[in-house]
Amino acid sequence: MAGLVEMTGIGKSFGRVAVLSDVSLRVDEGKVVALLGANGAGKSTLMKILSGNYTRDAGEIRIDGRPADFRAPADAIAGGIRLLPQELSIFPDLTVAENIMLGALPTKGSGPLRTVDKAALEARAAELLVRMGLDWLSPRTRMGTVSHHVQRIVEIARAMAGNARMLIMDEPTASLADAEVKMLFQCVRRLQAEGISVVYISHYLKEVFEISDEIVVLRDGRNAGRFETKKTDVDAVLEAIVGNRVGNLYPDFARSTGVASDVVTVEGLTVDGWLHGVDFTIRKGQITGMHGLIGSGVEMAGRALFGAVPKARAARTTVDGRPYAIRNAEAGVAAGLGLVAAERKQEGIISMLSLRENMSVCNLPLFTKGLVVQRKTETATADDWIRRFAIRARGAEQAIGSLSGGNQQKVCLARWLIGDLKALILEEPTRGVDVGARAEIYRQIRQMADNGLGILLISSDAEEVAGLADRSVVLDGGRVAATYEAPVSAAALMNAASKPAAAEAI
């Protein structure tokens, strides 16, 4: 018997990089299938193909056993497939009813006198709100005044207004509290009872085991496992997600038998709405890993310490034994901190400037005499780091925007090593970098630590933290969920991040 959706032999490449290879996925009517995998496993690409945002290079898609060819999102919507991305797509100044019926507003009259039929609009929206379990919510309520989880359910109601048969939900609970998650799950179960199917993408394993019927795991763009949820356990799923890649990709290093000194201490790091009294240390010659899921606060911790977040504060912070007051990025640099931001193209590089200029931009006092930049010294320094980091470029004058992602990241690393650096903060250091360049960057990060630098490695990729860190901190809900004073497995980190209450039992 054919499934509602069947994807077989799906392949997709971007340039010479194969993102998906011979991937299959089946979703039956009324089932919730959890789609899991580490960052870069291919989950989002597969779902963008199914939702018409990408075209496949190979393979076949069938709906109800019949071939389907989605060339645009409108094709997928017409086929009953709706993608609900992680970022909400709502219009806060419109009413709930207008948000639900957007694109299909009922009208009355004809020609230039045609207007929106508000009575029909609100009646149809009210029917859908009852269907979603939101019978208490008035269709006339302004969307911007309702809570985040209610906005998420209104998005689902919009999909149902378009007669969706399957929803793709990408990290739908990333910023929701437990009670809000339960309300969302109640809505999902109502849809199941009507025969609506769901592909549920999440890193929260506790939620996956609660809501899903089946679990499909991707690893490195290939199928890595399919499980009936009731007949498997967390360990089996984690093994499929992680595999044995860690030992092959990350460099070996000698573990010190002595006690490393603290180069940075942080007590009570707070950013309203993000971090709530987080404590951690960065030690000389070691890599402190920090892991967490989207919305855990992990994306804010490094830049808050550096001084790049307004109103970030801490009860006590020291750098190299001296008090450090978090104020702004200039104060962070003056104290000996460096930050390689996750969003390289927006925050890490100045694409139209040369490698030389990008390397010296944070260290201009070292290259200036009076008001004049010493170009010869600047060029010699850039040439030296191009050689040390094996940066593939025509020379120091090449525009950094013309380099590959991996080589751009090497420049971002090198620029901080030019000055008097005490600790380096790395956010998602291999985002957008191919596997070959990742291995080289990991080797360089390990070498920097072995040479005595303190490093804070912040990553939502548990494998990355497990493969590099001497010690680790896991964040959840803006607080420390677990700490490990020795290297730890990726499975343990993922388990702690998705089940913080059980972290101590790992």
C-alpha cells in the first residue's frame, strides 16, 4: 500500500558538494515521523525539496502513489504539503482571522466595489480555531498580542485553511516552555486524528519520543536508520545520529596531567530573555566547549562575554586574573579577548577588502605610525599568516570575498593571533565549511590551544564539541544544564541538551 508521501533515491548537490545521496523517506497518512540528524546531515535540504523550495537532482517523489514534481512552493501547497519553518511567518498588526486566511480572503461584491467579507472571514477563522483547540481565542484579536505558541498554532490553522494533508514542522518548540509544548502537541494529535501527517524536525529527543510514531535519521546526507518509536530507545537513535565520525575528523592531542590555570572566569552572566546567571571558565591551553540547542542561550554567551551584546552583565568576570567589566567590544579587545562570529559573511569579514586588510582590521595600532598605516609591515604579517594557515589565495591583496568559506574562516582565526590575545571565542567555527576544510580548521584550533591559548568553542553541533573540547558546558533555557570536567561523548552532550533534568545521570 502506498504511503501519503514517498521519497526514494533523492540526490542533491550544490556545486561539487553532494548534500543528499540516495535518501528515502516515507510518511503514511495520520502519522508523525520525526526527522533527526546532526547539523549538516541534510534534513533541511530534503524538506526544502519536498516543499518545492529546491529541485532534486535525482530520485522520485510520489503522493498517494502518483509521481509528483514540485518546482515551486506553490506546487507543493497544491499537493497538500506545507512547510512551517522555524521562524514564525506572521503579521503582528493584522488580526488572527486575517493571518489565518491570508491569501484566501473571502470577498463580497464585484469589480472595483469588491471588498473583504469580514463576517465570512471571521466565521471561517473561528471554525479553524475550534479545530485547533483555540476556541477561546477571538478571530478579531491582533496577532501581535498573543503568545508565541499560540502564534505557532495559528500558523498551523493557516495551513489547514489551505487544505494541507501533511505539515513539515521545523524545530517548532525551540522557544516554547513545557506547558506551551503540551498545548502544541495537543494540536498535533487533533490533526493526526483527522488523518493529517507531520514530519517533525527537532533536536529535543524527549519530545521526539513523546510525539512521533516513527523516527528517521540522516547522517552525512544519507539514511542512517529508521525506527518505530515505541520499539527503540534514546541510545539507539543517538548511535544512528552520531555514528563513528568523531574519531576520524578530529585531531588527537595530549591531555595535560597538571592543573590548567583559569584565563577567564565568568560568574552570573546575564542577558535579559537569553541568559540567566551562567557560570563558566576558560583555561589556559584548553578548549572549553559550550553546547546547546537553538534557543538555549548558547548563541548569546560568547558575544555577551566579548561585549557585543547591549545590557549584558555579570556578577564577576576576570581575564588573566584582572577584573574585566563587560561594556562593549572595544573593552573586550583591550582585555585580550577575540571573537570569531558564527555569521561569517555578516559579522566576520569585509568582503570587498583584501586579506591583508581583513587581518589587520582588529590590530591597526600595531601597523600604524602616527596616522599612517605601515603597509609593508601589514603585508609581511598577512603573508606570514597566509603561509602558517595554508590559506589558498593568490596573495594578501586578493579580496577575501572571493575565497572559499574555509579559507575565509582561516583569515578570521589568524587576525586574532596577530595581537596580544588571552582567550579566543569561537561561534559555530565550521558553519558553511566543507568537510575537508573542517578537518584542517579543527587541527588549527587544537594547535592554538596546545600553544597555550584559552579557547571557548560554542557550537550547536554536539559532535564538534565532543571532538575538540577538554571540558564542556551544556546550556538549556539560558542556564547551565550540565558540566563535564573531562572530554565527553557527543551522545551525552545531546542527551543533556534535550533532557536537562537527566543530565546528572549521564
